[in-house]
Amino acid sequence: MWWQDIRYGLRALAKNPAFVATVVVTLALGIGANTAMFSTVNAVLLRKLPVENLDRLVTIWEINAAKGGEQSTVSAQTYASWRDGSKAFDQMAAYGTDSVVLAGISPPERLVGAQVSANFFSLLGTKPLLGRTFLPEESQSERDRVVILSHDLWQRRFNSDQSILNRAIILNNTSFVVVGVLASDFRFIDPADLWTLLPPDDPRQNCDACHFFTVIGRLKGDRTVSQAQAEMDVLSRQLAQEHQGTNTNGGVRIIRLQDYLVSGVRSSLLILFVAVFFVLLIACANIANLLLVRTEARQKEFAVRAALGATRPRLVRQMLIEILLLALMGGSSGLLLASLCLRVVNPLMPEGIVHSEIRLDPVVLAFTLLLSLLTGSIFGLVPAIRIFRMDLNELLRYNTRTTTPGKRHARARSMLVISEVALSLTLLIGAGLMIKSFLILQKTDPGFNPDDVLTARVFLTAEKYPQAYQKTAFFQRILQQLETLSGVQSAGAVTSLPLSGTSMNFRFSVEGRSVDSPGELHQAQYRAVSPNYFETMGIPLLKGRNLTEQDGPEAPAVVILNETMASRLFPNQDPLGKRLIITYGKPAPREVIGVVGDVKHLKLDESPKPEMYVPYLQNPWPFMTLVMRTTVPPGSLIPTLRQQVAIIDKDQPVDKILTMNQILYESVAQPRLYMFLLGVFAGLAVILAAVGVYGVMSYLVSQRTNEIGVRMALGAEPRAIHRLVLRWGLVYVMTGLGIGLITSLSLTRILASLLHGISPTDPTTFIEVLILLSGVALIACYIPARRATKVDPIIALRSE
């Protein structure tokens, strides 16, 4: 019997291909958009890291009360104190990422290396694909350096060689023995190409100011996060008393690992998921209207089938089977659309937002199937109820062309249209706010001139360049060579670029002030720069002088502050001549010789942070980013840049060669993605709502053709008929706009965290969107209204 109903349903649908195509396309848009969005939510929020007992893992951070509870990574000493002093954890482990150079095989390549504690993998419960993980005794050995490779690196550079174990490879001019290869599904917070142990002779082991490590812990079976937090607070206070002056404003924050992974994107993705669900609701409203119209057109068919013995439940079942067939066809088409959407969206995904591949996996396929069946069942209820309420005997007595829909059914259609308009308005206002916010963000002054600037990162290994003078000699020589090139206006270098998202924070004190003074600033972003850096980047000098080649290692120690740090440290004072003692580098006090403008170093929408710049000649670093301001297209100098580095050191890799405009573009990748997705969803919603309004108005005109003919026969002018039909439609539209406006005033406040420089209730955006949607709805009403004026009253009356 079920198979017979399915065959009959397929035949019935085949007789009306236009109806089927309309429903399937509408469903494909709604289900496809939801499937693509769920794929992203699944990859980011739902798919777990491949570790044991993820719910027991936490991240542990140091916080600075003087900076509003800002959290940071910790030093090796702090990690050791936490590990030895805490009793709330089965284990604690630490990791930090750094750059390493893979040499010995051509070409040399700069990789992301993670330096971890020996128990890192055992804490996670990670089993390698090949070999083993680290042994505890290997963290104390200064001779036997070991490394674990990622699956990607093993495939890419070693051709998946099964005999890689126990082979030596050269990293930073040091030999490391490969002891393991991780499985392809291993992913952690920060992606890495390989993992090593922090050697016992590394200077960071005894540097309290070197905040390099992120700490993770596995809670004991009977401990909660709040209990662990309380214990760590006590431990933090004890450590502050033991180390007076170095951790006065310190504290500890414990966050579940899964919560930390998604904390930056959870609310944004859920907002987008709700938005795309609105699109599906609008699509369902459209389909429900189409099904109501089709059900009324088939009233005679249902009456005849009832007369031949079909029961009402059988008629309802037949209707639901047809609807479910449509839903499955729409869901299948939606999967194809989702696959295409992911091809578009995946390249737009900013780095770091997704920790696993976005794909149509079995979970997503099950979601699509369930959504298709649910959608079909829900919007199929309306026509099913209609069949139950039909007077089938009465229908046999009259021709169905003379029947008109009852008030209840007309009210149902009008409510569906009103809901479509309300939902569309909400989405369109949200998209309008996001677009305006993004445009404001793009116009934000980054504090430098990004045009015609080429950048490239160079990392010198400690093994090849062990002495400070060797590092400074390399960078001095390359900068001198670059400045002599045709097309290069000036060249400089910095430890971390603006908008790179990275920074070093070091503690400092003002000479003559107590570090325990209330509200005293104890930490600031730190950058080592070359003399021509500010000029090359277009960062304005506001006061004092710039750095010069004379600010060398034997010269008096100097520092340049940004405007924010100068105003906070020395309010209503001249900062020039004041002296700072920075806990890293040259221990002598540094004289403030200049003040420069604020620069957006972490992200474009950040508030200004205190920053200090020191001459790299006085405090050399192994890694620097070269910057060149050019008089020719920056990209044309990339081969020349590589050649100049190779002249000095043929084995020295250069990576992250980008223009500052590219970096600026990438820095707003996340808000751009959110704006793009919400804009697409809003556009779909408006199109579907316009189609819905047009469909209802067209059906209304066709049902009231006789009434219109009578009015015209009695002398009504086409203009009056036109206004009458428009009035019918505008009643629905204005009601929907009113409801949508009230809803938007409440819901758009949720967008506040995603907006920059604009209020979530911005009146200009609300007015502009109201005008836009009103215009679209008016056009959707205008076409049926114009068709109504073409009704021939003689033909209309004759049909009566």
C-alpha cells in the first residue's frame, strides 16, 4: 500500500513539473544554506579534538589585574611552580610555538615547531601513527634531541617514508632524531609541523619575563573547574608573596579546553546559524502557501476519491507522501548547493577559526536528511489539516471553479506572508548593520601607511648565529643592500609587524617609582626596530627624535613610546628624558627619546595598547620582519629580495612575503566573512519574501476575478482597481514590517559583539532597510495589481 501511494505521488508530481521545480528550488535554497552553515558549526563547535576525556582538559592562563584581567601565556618558571604546587590536576603540560628551519634536504623550509613538555602527548592520550611519543628522561638530556613529525610534514617532505624512524634531520643547524609520526587526524589549538622538547639549556627555562608557554591540565576525577580555580587562586597568591615585585598584579584563569577553542567564534556562528534558519522558515512559508493553493485546486479530485471509498486518513497520507517526496528532492538538491557553497566559503575562512576540515561528513548528511523530513512534515501539516476540514460531499455538488477559499484559509496565507516579511526585515537590518560596520572598520586608521610596502620574515637560528653581533651584522647588511636597490625608497625591520596578531609583552618599571604604586602600569607590548622602521612604515613621530645607527650596543640605552603609553605613564608631563627599566634585554635604564603614533598591532578594531620600541642594535633578536617601501609594485621585488638574502646566506629561508595591503586585507577576514554570509542570507530571504508576496497576491487576484469584473462592470476605473489590489497587498506588507521592526529592535542587540563603530539600533540603517524592503514588496504587489486591471468584465461575469 505504501509503495502504491509513493508511485501515485510520483505520477501526481510529474503532471505538474512547474510546481515541483518551484518547491524543490525553494527548498534547496533553504536546506542548502542550512547544511553549509551546519557543516561549519559542526567543524568548529561540535567536532571534538581527538584526545581522551576532552571534558576533563582545561587551559590555565596568567592574568593581569592591572590590565583588566587580560590573560597571557606564562614563563617556564611559573609553569613549574603551578605543576609542582597544584593538587587539583592529574597532570599539567606546557607548549609553545616557534619557528624552525628544516635543512639538509633541498629546499630549506621554515616550519612551525611546537616545543612541549615531555608529558604533553601522554596528557592528551595521543597515540602516534608511527613510533612513540616523548620519554620523561629526554627533557633532561642535552645531547639526544628528538622530534615528532606531523602527518602532513611526513607526507610532504619525506614522501610518507615508513623508515623515517630513528633517522636524523637538521633543524636550526642541530641534529634531531625522529621518534614518531602523528596520525592525520591529530589537531590541537595551534597547528604545528613538528614537536620538540624545550632543552634544559634554553635561556627561556630561567627567564621569568619570557611568557612563552600555554599550560593545559587534566583535572582529577573528583575535581570541578571551580574547585581547581579556587585552589589555583590560593597558589597564585602564595607565589606573589614569594616573588615580591614580579607578580604583584598576577592571577590565574582556568578555562575548559573546548570552551577556549570556540570562545572567539561561538556566538558569531550561532548568530549566523539562527539567521540561516530564518531563511529556511521563509522558504517553508512560501511552500506552505503553494501547497495550500494546490490543495484547493485538487478539492474536486479529493471529493471523487472519497466517493470511491478513500478515507480521509488515506487522503492525508497520500498528501504527506507527496510532500515528503518533494522534501527529499529538495534536500538532495540542497546537498549539491551546500557542496558548492563550501567551495566558495572555505577559501574565505580566516586562519585559526577552524581546527578541522569543513566537509559534508556523515553527521552533516544525517542533519540534512533529518531537516528535509522535518521540513516536509511541518509545512505539510497545513494542507493536511485543510483536507480533514473539507466537506467532500458538498464539493461533489458544485464545480470547484466557483468555490472560494474560506476566511480561515485566507487568514493562514496572510499570516504566512506577514511572517516572511517580518523575518526578511530582521535579516536585512542585521546585514545592513554588518555591512556598515565593516565599511567603518575598513576606514579605520591603522596608524601606518600600508601602500607600497613589502614585508618578509627572516628567522636566524641560534646554532648558526649564536652571538648577538652576528645577528645584528646579518640584518644590518641585508637592510643596507635593500636600500641600494632600484625601486626601494627605504627599508627597516621589526620583531613583529602591525596587524600580525602577535606581540611580546614585557614587564617594566619607571625609574624612581615603586612598582607597587596603585594603578601602576607593569607590562607593555615590546618591539625591537631598526633606525628607518618608522619612516618606512609611515608611522608618525609626534615628539622627540627617531632612532639612528648611533643607537648601538655601546651607546646609552634608549626607548621610544607610543602615544598611549606616554600619556598613561606621564599624564600632563613631558615623557622625554624619563627612564624605564625593562625586565628583558639590557638591564640599564632606558631613556625615552621619542613618542610615535599608536599602531594597530593585534587587530584593526582594537583599542590602543601601551607599546615600547627599542633599537634592535641594543637588543638583537634572531627573528625580524623586513619592510621595504617601494616606488614600484611591491610584488615585482620578491625575486630580488630572495636573491639579496641568498647572497648573505644561501641556506637562509625567507617566508611570509606579503605586502602590507595583503596583511591589512587578511586582518579583517573574519568580519568580512560574517558580513558576506549574513548578506547572502538576507538576500535570499528578501528574494523568497518577494516571491511569497507576489504568489499570494497573484492567487488573491485570480480568486477574486469575479469581484473585480463586477466592480469594473459597475464603472470602476482601472486606476481604482489598481489601488484596491495594492491596498490588499500593502496591508500584509505593512503589518509584517511593523512586526519585523519590533523584532529587530530586540534581536539586533545580539549583534553588538560583531559590530564596530555603529549601534545595533542605528536609526539610519533601520530607515534605509525599511525603505528598501517596502520598495521590493511594492514591486511584488504591483505586478498582480496591474494584471487585475486587465480583467475583461464580460469574461469574468460570464464565468460567474
